[in-house]
Amino acid sequence: MKQLLLTLFLAFDAYLGTRFLLNVIGILQTSKYSKGATLFYAIAFLTLAAAGAYYMFVKQNFKITLLLAIGPWILIVLFLFINMIFGDYK
């Protein structure tokens, strides 16, 4: 059961990372954020989803997989918070 939930969570992370990457490339035009922030989100989601898949399927370590699946969400909240504080809104 936990492996199925982690797989769904990692698949959703990879889906979001792919959408952010397509926004950076210019194929999609759905992002509300700057190019730099969108690129950061794409890298965070894709790399942590790939690392989570490695730890789940190769190493069979579900605790680290859960941390890697939740990691992009924590990074994005911190990044958005820092952007809100130091961003220049004109």
C-alpha cells in the first residue's frame, strides 16, 4: 500500500516537473512565475522524483523515498516565501 502511494506521489512530482520544464523551454505557456523560478521548480521536481524512484525501486528504502517525494514541495514553499519577501513587484 505504501509503495503504491509513494509511486503515485513520485509520478505526480515527475508530471509537475515535466510541465515546469516545458514552460521553461517555451512549449507550454501556462506558468505564472518567472523563468528562473520555473526552472528551479522543474529541476527540483524532476531530480527529486528521479532520486525517489531510485531509492524506492533499487534500494527499497521507503523513508528516504518519502522525504524525497515531499522535498520539492518544501523547497517550493521556501522559494516562494523568499520571492515574496525580496521580490520586486511593479
